[in-house]
Amino acid sequence: REVAGRCAEVLPRAEAREISSMAHGLINVGAEAESVAEFYSALERLLCTRPHINDYLSAQDVALIAHGLARHLRPERVGIAPGDSAFEAAGSSVGGGSSSSSNNCSSDAAPATAWPFEEHAGRRLKEFTPQGFALVLHASVRLRRGGASFFEVLASQLRRRRCQSQLQPPGLAIVCSAAAEAIPVLGSEAPMRLLRDMEPNCRRLCSGFTPWQVVWVLTAFADAAAPATVVTAAGEEGARPPRLGPGPWQSQGDVR
């Protein structure tokens, strides 16, 4: 708590790289959310009230700060009732005040931060690394910012051959988890298409996955398999979600 408080004090005088390093570092020390809340509140306030600071942030800085805020404000997956279109209908200029995570579906659908990081990320698309795209995608879904259009922009970047070849297991696990989490609010088509495109890399790199990466990837595919199973069981007509591929990915029970 004392370290976080000191970091909050020096924020107004810190360089861009120092700000992103603190945002990334404090979320990875395993401290209770209350212990670092002062820092992240000060960080969000700084970025919103002194917008010129954002001009000095690199793509990596934006990715690390957004990911840090996402993990602090909404450390767990947020439950949203199907059909809640607050995030789906959001554009790149989504507004709203900062709020912490809640068990209420409607409040969870609202943006969790007032910082429009998707606007700053959108201006730096050519500068992101594959891992940076993964962090921003996760933050966009978790914080409910950017909407379906921003999700598709990031997904299209992640599908590029350069990203496919350079995406490492941590980023791959984050992408899969974010895609599955986006299904209740974006519908199944775009997120499941992204999961389908990530599947070959999951198979290629799975031997090097750490335990948490195995859990995140398998849980993502298991959760994504549920909507397809429901549609099939209900016998509804119309467009069906894209198939995730051969083997264990077709059944939620098989994946788990």
C-alpha cells in the first residue's frame, strides 16, 4: 500500500515509460486490489484530466496501462446477460464514468473506465507488437470500451501472418480468453471466427504452454462451444456460428 501510494504521488511528474511500468508492475505483485486502488484511481484521473499526456504514450505504454487498468478494475470475467447490447452498440467514442466491477449485468455492460484508450490505440495500430494487440483486445473486452468495430479492427490485425507467426503463448492465451468473453455481448460470429483462426497456433504451441495458459485456452474454447451447442440443441433455423475446427473443440463437455 505504501509503495502504491508513493507511485500515485510521483505520477504527475513521471515519464510515459515510467507510468506504464508502474501500471504493469503493480498489477503483477499479487497485492490486494484495495492496496493498489489509490494508484490506479490517480492514474485514471491523470489520463482523463490531462489528455495531452496521452500524446506521449507509445503503443506499448497504451497496451500496458490499459491491461493494468482492466486487471485492476475487473479482475474476473464479467457476467452479462445475452442480448445486453451496451458494449456491442458502442463506438470508438464510448463515454461514461469510471466504475468498479459489479454483479449487476447492466452496470457491468457500462464502460469500466472513462479513459478512451481505444482512441489512442487506434492512432497507433502500426506500432503495436502482436503481444500489444493481445493486451489491448483483452482490455477492450474487459473494460467494455470500443465496441464491435474496435474488436474487429484488433482481430483483423491479429489474423495477419506477421502476428500469427510472432504471437507467443501468453498473448495467445489472452486473445483466446478475450474472444470467448466477448461472445455474450458481441454475439458468437466475430469472436468465434477469431478463436477459429487462433486454433492452429494453439495446437502448434500447446507443448510450451504453462499451466495458466492451458487453463485459459481450454476454458475459452469450452465457453465458446456452449453457444453453438445451445443453437444445435434448440433446433433454431438461420445462420450458425462458425465451427471451431476438428477434434475436441466441438463439444463443451469434451473440451472441459
